[in-house]
Amino acid sequence: MTASRFFSEAWESAQRHSDPALFASGVQKLPYADLVNAIDKLDRNFISEFVHSFHGGEVYIFTNAFNPKALKDFKSRAIEWGKKQQSREPRIVGKVEDYRSRRDWHSEDHGPGYSSTYDMMHFFRWNDDPIGGYELFDSQYRIQRIISGYEVDSMDSNTPDNDVIDRVEVSHYPTGVGGIAWHSDPIEATRFALTVNLNRFGLDYEVGGFAVGTGDGNVLPIDPMIEAGSLVGFLPSVCHGVEIIDPHLSADWSDQSGRWYVAISMITTHRSNDRKFTRPVEGYPTLRQQINQVRKN
């Protein structure tokens, strides 16, 4: 039996036990090598406990997953590539080119939804990997597929003609305005979301960053716990967001300061007839409410 099958069995067991968590239950740190070794050895007990844990809302920080210099070099390549791109946001119904999109969307202006302010670069496997994202993160994609119950090589050649594709997402949250309001993502293509910080809380920015909701409006900040080279994993349905980066500073979209991170993502394409969407979480503030609270203080 393959590791993917063990993970599928553990997922089915967790689903029978309870609904997927909507809020975080805590944080665990684990060497990335331990996760890989458990998968390679088909450690059924580890796999079962791990799946039940994150299904129940546990957030994982896998330490020493990357060489910090490799992440720093990758960030530099992303910045240079992004400078040459005009912002656009095509529908993923064909083999679209890699692109950059800028969002400054607020529910106060547009109605129901979740506020988001950031620059994002989107890279697809069918293109030429201009900044080396798939080269750098390929092993993590394979781990993500196994955890989500897919066979390890099952999506390398997928295109928008298939329901699920890979997308490397590099996001920049500018100081003063950058963030994503609290939301819950559908558990669709991915059962375990993976993200990588490209710079550090306390060094490159002082306030804000990735956090998870624990219910009743309470928040658990994750970025202050992350060491350089770590990989973060969590159940997509768990309430999460990026709190405004250094909201006390003035906004400057052209500046490269702020928060940089990568989402190692598998997504459903626009061809999917029953594509599910992200939804906001009630009881948590929008981005503008976060900024207004800082200004009041």
C-alpha cells in the first residue's frame, strides 16, 4: 500500500470522527526531516495521528525544510521578475502565462467577501519556471500530494483541462496596508495547505503577519514562531489571515519592504463546474478595521 493510501484512510477516519476544524487548536513544531522519514517508512501510526491532529485544527511548523539562502535568492528573483510585469488577472481556462496580480479589495466597498491587499505572482507548471519555483519546491509538492491522498506523480503534466493544477504563488504584503482578512478556504484540491515565509517577523517587519483564529474573535500569531527555512502546514478550513503589516507605517507599494511568502498550492481551475470559494469568518475584523484600530490607539 502506498503512503497516499495510508493518508486517505486516515483522512476518512478523521472525517467519520468529526467535521474539519474551523478554528485552530494549537501549534506543533516538528523537524521537516521527521515528516519525510515517516512518509518514506510508511509509518501508519504517525500518519494517522498526524492527519487527525491537523484535521482537528493543529497548525504545524516544520523546521529546517529549506536552506535560508536558497529562499533569500528565490525572493530576489521574484522581485526582479515582478518588476517587469503588468498587473492582470486572467481566468484559468487555458494554458495562461505566468502573471502578476495586485489586489486592493475591501468588503466595505464591494459587499460580502474577504478583504485582501497584496501583490501576487502566479507560476504554472506548463510554463518555463522563470524564477525556479518548481525546482525549489518540487519535493514539497510531492509531500502535499501524498498528504492530500494523490499519487505522488499524478499531477506533473496537468493543465486547465484537468480539474486540479499546481500553482506557485509568491505574495508581497506592503507595509502599512498589506494583509488578508480572516477567512476559511474550501477543502477541495488540497487537504493540507503549505506556505513558506521568505523573510522574517521581527527583522523585516515588526507587526502583523500570518495568524490563525482560535474562535470567539481570538487570534494566535504564527509568524513570530517561524524560524528561517521553516515550512508551515494547516487545514485550509481553519480560520486564518495575514494581519496588516506594520500598520503604523505609511504605505508604499513600490518599496520591497513588508512581508514576502510563498503558497505551495494545488488549485481547482475555472473549468470546474462546482468550484468552491473562500469565505470570510464572522467575528473577525476586516483590514480597514485593523488599521482604524491602530490609528485609534
